[in-house]
Amino acid sequence: MAGSCGGSCGTKESQQAAAAQKELAISRSLGKIKNKILVMSGKGGVGKSTVSVNLALGLAKKGYQVGLMDVDIHGPDVVRMLNMTGSLEPPSSPDGLVPPLKYNDNLKVVSLEYMMRDRDEAIIWRGPLKIQAIRQFVSDMDWGELDYLVIDAPPGTGDEPLSVAQTIPHVKAIVVTTPQKVALADVRKSINFCKTVKVEIAGVVENMSGLICPHCKETINIFKTGGGEALARELDLPFLGKIPMDPMVVLAGDDGTPYLSSDADSPAIQAFDKVVQAIENRLPAVAKAPVTLKMTASEGACACGGSCPSQARK
Ligand SMILES: Nc1ncnc2c1ncn2[C@@H]1O[C@H](COP(=O)(O)OP(=O)(O)O)[C@@H](O)[C@H]1O
Ligand SMILES: [Mg+2]
Ligand SMILES: [Zn+2]
């Protein structure tokens, strides 16, 4: 439909062109990301950010290229949990893409926090603005080649998970819950949401599953345990693991020294490791070629003849 100009002003056309450009930028960016993971929960405070951060760190530790995108505007905790300072730099490359912040060589981070001048501003952010910001996180950021992009969304089934689902085709959800009945009722909502928007569920994580006594290391099941696992079984969803409650996790989150970067060995760290392993198994990304692979000197190609992971990565 033409505007009042009779179709000569081109406004509509240029808007359409800009929208098409954006779509192209989004699919170009997503084309370089092998696995997209949306971490969801029905309720706040169940450990969604903790799981997102530790999952991203755990995968990065294994040598994968990982991106972590925090789209929880009301509690952008990722940056604090990783104790990151600094702010986004203007684009440096000719394509005009903004480099995400680097946590280490394998982990890049972007948070909605960088788009707010202060946290109180979050209150005035309305749906369309949030949706636009999330789309920009995909279209305008220089994520490069990633094996995994982990997205920490706010609790519930509002604008943010919806726009992630709409912007990122093939995104898969991880639903985090605690073992209590109330939390499990909320999980069902998350699961129904995923069905409605056709997001595949990669699995369920049960967090705060029992407390490890700091003295005797026995597990005390304050919220009971196994509820998330039972629900996953009932709904025929993959169960990715249980993480016990461990006071160290709180301290690590508050200090900005995330858990999996610590060398301490505890049941909670082992549990996080298992969840990371379960994700790696369910959503494989071809790892970097192991250094032990033989290369034929002439072509610099792998001795496998093209069937091994180092070839598939190219
Ligand atoms: N397994 C755990 N053991 C102990 N404390 C935990 C555990 N998981 C999360 N927490 C703590 O619970 C609080 C809420 O976790 P958070 O990840 O911010 O939840 P959400 O993102 O779902 O709101 C934080 O203080 C965090 O350190
Ligand atoms: Mg959070
Ligand atoms: Zn004890």
C-alpha cells in the first residue's frame, strides 16, 4: 500500500529494505552458531542464571567457542556473576558489528545491562523495546563462529523468551526447576509455552536438589529431591541432571568467581559437570580437532581422509 505521497517517497520501501537487511544480518549471524540454548524457568530464583553461567563456563572449559547472552532485563545477573567490568566498544570491523565482551578466549558475553544507563531504567522498558534489543543482540553483535550460544532469559513466558523463540529458529530450551511441587507446576507452563511456540526442549535440570551438609557432606533433602526428574519422565523429556544446594554456589555467584572456574571438587561441581556433559551429548558440536590428530604434511589436511571432526568443522 502506498503512502499519501502516492508511492514516490519510498519510505515504505526503505523501511522494508531495512527490515530485510536486519533479517539477513540475523540469519547470517545465526548461521555461524551451531547450538542455541534458551535457559528458562517458570519461577525466579530457581538458579537459572547460575545454571546459564556455569553451563557456558563448563562448555568453554572443554574448548568450545561459547557465547552467553543475558536477556533478563529485570535481573541481568550474568555480568555480576562473572565479575566482568567494562562496556561494549563501538564496532571496529568494516561490517559494523559490535564485539561482545570477552570473558576468556572461549567465552563471549553480552548483557541487556549494557543497554541500560541504570537498572531502574528497566521498569520503563516495554515489550517492543525488549524485542528489538534481543534482535539486535543477534543481528548487530560480532559473535563469530560459536559452538554454543547460551541465553539466560527472565523467568516465565513473557516477551523475552517469546522473542528469542521467534528470532532464533532451532533454539532449544533447557528448563530449570527446583524439586518442590509449586516450582514444578510452573515448569509445566514453560513446557506448554515451548510446545506452543514450537521450541524443542533439550531437557530439564533440577537445581537445589538437596543440601550438602558442610560438615559431614551428607545430603539433606529439604525441598525433597527427584521432583524434576519425575516430571521429566512423566512428560517424556530428557533429564539433564540434579544439582545439590551448596552454600559455595551462593558465595561464588556473589563474589563473581563462578563455580566451574574454581578448582575445588565438590558434589555440586561434579553435578554441574554432569549437566554440561549431558548437554554436550544431546547437542553435540564438533569439537576442535584434538592436537594428537595426524596431519599429512603435503596438504595440511587430516590423515582421516575427511571424515573426522577437524574436517567437518571447516
Ligand atoms: N545449587 C545451588 N546451591 C546454592 N545456591 C544456589 C544454587 N543455585 C542457585 N543458587 C543461588 O540462588 C540464588 C538465585 O539464583 P539465580 O541463578 O540468580 O536464579 P534465577 O536466575 O533463576 O533467578 C542466587 O543467590 C544463587 O547463588
Ligand atoms: Mg536470573
Ligand atoms: Zn552433617
